[in-house]
Amino acid sequence: MGKLNVNLCGIELDNPVIPASGTFGFGYEFAELYDINILGTFSFKGTTKEPRFGNPTPRIAECTAGMINAVGLQNPGVEKVIAEELVKLSKCFDKKVMANVSGFSVEDYVYTCERLDACEQVGWLEVNVSCPNVHGGGMSFGTSPSAAAEVCAAVKAAVHKPVIIKLSPNVTDIVEIAKACEAAGADGISLINTLLGMRIDLKTRRPVIANKMGGFSGSAIFPVALRMVYQVAGAVNIPVVGMGGVSSAEDVIEMMLAGATAVQVGAANLVNPYACRDIIDALPSVMDKYNINSLSEITGGALNG
């Protein structure tokens, strides 16, 4: 059987499959369905300094080959995540977990990352810079190379564990932003976050989602995500975690050939809670089909082709 293990920022993973933040809760919910220790790791629900109720409902809309969500970072806040959620997780998951962090100021990011960095269970800090900068007119940190770099540099100065910056695709030049984060000390780049989309109810003639627009995810966005992973992986010298519409073992391998070291699975978990388990189970046979002996050796295989 081919070798599935990969190394992400100095930490060995049994395989490259990682459930994406916001689609896997804090893990223990899925542990009731299967042994989540088969995962490479997972990125837990986006966590902020203070508790957040999230956006008004309705905040989910179905689409062809995807969905739109505007949940609004609903979470109990970092102190409760540490005191309650990670304690529950420790009873069913014995690997390092990826902590996904959001914030509305540089100070928010630093505080939350410092708190999670001190947790033994946390292996990586995945810093989501798609949040609106309350001190910068509400524009996302991730739409500006300088703003994204500022967050990255501040967090890196405050923590010891690998920092992976999660980028928004809703920009003109994602490569420029990725390179700015690398220059600011990022240990890795995660991409892509959701695209911006909307649906309109034909009966009411109003947007389906109360927030009007939300994050578009699902298999429909895979070609866009693959293109951005390919572009960024070819421009930086740090690991890339690829995601966006991944729903099969073949998708995982395609993402890795585009330059991803590891691959996150998002919306597919909401359609099929066993999606990641099924992908991991299918990887060996797909590797055999394409004469792949080791997944760690195929990363970026398409970049020079």
C-alpha cells in the first residue's frame, strides 16, 4: 500500500485529509459517528476573543453543486473553547488539532492566538484574515497585503507554534497577499476561503439570506480553488493547505499535484458526515490507479509540467 503520511510545518500527519473549519464543529460531535483519529487532523470551528451569536437567520441557502452560508463566526469565545470544547475533544482525539482563529483587530488576533498557543492539544494556528477590520473601515484584513502581513507579523511575534494564514479568494491578486504573509513570517498558507455569493427568492423577490450575501462553497468552486492553490504554491516557499470544493480522493490528489501539502474538506462534511472517512478509505486504491507510491512526493507535481 502507498504511503499516505505528509509533514505539515514540522508535524507529521498520517494522511493529508483535514476537515475544514466551520464544517466539523469541535470534533467530538463527529466522534459519535466514527473514530476521528483516522484523520490527518482537523481545523476546529472559527474562534474569536469574545463569544459571538452570529448573523440573523436565515443564514444558509442551497445552490447547484454548493451552498451559501452567512453564519457569522458563531462561537462561544476563546476562554470557553479552552475550558470546555477542548476538554471534550481530548476524550476522543489524541492528535494535535488545528485552531482556526478570527478577529476584528490585530489585538484580537494576538490575544486569541496567544491563548490557544498555550494549549497542548493545539498543533497549528490557522489565522483567518477574511474578517472585517473594525479599525480599517470594515474591509477584510485579507484583501490588503499590508493588512494581512500586519496580522501575521503580530501573531508570529506572540506565539511559538506554526502560523498558517487562511486567505480569502475575493481579491484581485491572491499571490501578492500570500507572498506578503510569507515575508511577514507565515509558516504556511491555507486557501481558499469561501467565494462571495447570493440567492434571491423568486416568490418574495428578496435575498434568501438575511445578510443578503454569504460564503459560497461546495464542489462548484473546486476549479477556482485549484487554480489559486496552483498560483500560490508556485510563488511561495512555505507549505500550502488546499481547500475549496474537495469531495473525493481524486480531488485530494489533484490539489496536491497543484501544490498542496495537505488538503481540507469543507462543505462535503455537511452533505455526508462520513465524507472525510470515505476519502481516506479511497486514497490507497486511487493512488494505485495512478501509480503513486507516496503522497508526500506528489506535492507540486503539476507545477513544472
